[in-house]
Amino acid sequence: MKKILFLSFLIFILAFSVSAHAYDYWTSSAKLGYSYFGYSEQYGAETKGGEYSLGQRFNYHNNLFLLSIKGSLGIVPGQYTGSGQTTGISTTGDVYYSLEDFSIGAGIDPRLLNGLMQNELYLSLGYMDHDFMAGNADFTNNVTGYDEDYQVKYASLTYKNIYAFKPRLSNVFKISYLYGLNGTATTKGMQNITIDGYPTGNNLEFNLGGESGYTVAEGIRYRVTNSVSLVWDTYYSALFFKHSNTANEFYEPSSTTHQFGVQFGLHYDF
């Protein structure tokens, strides 16, 4: 986390060494996306599927100052393969994820090359919720499913470069790093299963050992009018959850989520 703060401070100082162009405007970006979604746990359980997503972002630009507000919603119909942690019985079944993410950030966006190159650098605070819905799923071998809900509060650092190599066409590159400030996992709907004498039909909440992740994206922005542009992105992201307290018989193991996908949408200046 200290490296994130130091890097953002260094680039912040360097940004003010370049000449600024006066600007004051808002932007809106709305995107539809589809990605490969792969979730895997420490002991072999995994979920694979395709994510359908909708994202919305608003930015305010004012003479180097940048304010960013963004949110996204996704749904993943997936196929689960693995074994019950308490039973060890191999099973498969159709499950669903809902993925929610919201953040607000502030930073800078200095312009270079007479305004042809824009650089956004901002720190954000956010909240994500990954809801694994398996309680109503039909699993093989009569295994009973249950829901799990991962909630993470995080800080992130994002750098985005927009370079207009043609009057109407720009290259867009983005990289971001996520650092979890607090993460929990809650089990729900475990019915009549009893673990360590605790009736798990009530919610069980675990504090995760840590969370981190990163995203890399590359895309194109084509300006249709002075205010409206078409956008296309290809991206890869990875999210890592550390396990909860392993002293208990039942706990949340370490997991990794990979996504690789595309997004299409509209960018609007106003």
C-alpha cells in the first residue's frame, strides 16, 4: 500500500512539471461486456462460465483535477466442479454469481503533446460484492448446496493513457491495482448441516486474510461527433482472496478469480 501512495505522489509531482491546457467538462462511459469467468479454490473446487456485464462511469475533469465515479453489475451462469469441504464427495452443478462493484476516486489527468495524450491517475475507495448462489442448485451425488457472499472494501490505484494517433481514433490503455482493506465471506442457506455444534442454517461469517487484484485493458475509441465516441476494450483481471481462520473445521479457503473479456459502449463528453 505504501508503494501505491509513493508512486501516485511521484507522478502527481511530475504532472505539474508539464504545461496544462485549460479544460472543464464531464464524461460518461456506458459499456456492455462479456467475459470468460474462472473461479478456483485452494483445494480444487472451481466454477467456470461467461459473465454478462453492464458498467457505467462518470468523470469530472477540471484543469488537472479528476473525479471518477463508476459502478458495474454482472451475472455469471456457471458450472461448479468440486467437492464439499465437510463431505469430500465429488459433485457438479449449475450455479450463478452476481458481481457488483462501486467506487469513487480522485486524481489528476495531465495532457501532453498539445493535448493529444491524456493521462489519468487516480486513487479510489470502493466496495465489491460477489454473491455465489448455489443454495437452489441441483448437484450430483445428492450434495446440498449453499450460498456464499464475498464482500470487500478496497483501495485501488488506476493509470489510464489515451493517445489520439488520428483525429478520430484514439488508443486507450489502462492498468489498475486493488488492495483489500476489509473482506468477509458469509455462508447462507446451509439447511440442516451442523459444524462444530453450530447450526449453519444461520449465517456464518468469516474474515478473509487479505484481498488483492489487478486489471489490464487495451482498447480503441472512435469519435463519431465532437461529443460522442464508440469504445471497445479487451481486458484481463485477476482477484485473489486469502483464506479465513483455518483453526475451525469449516473455513473459507484461498481462491483466485480470472476474467478475460471484451466491452463495447458509448463515451460522451458534456
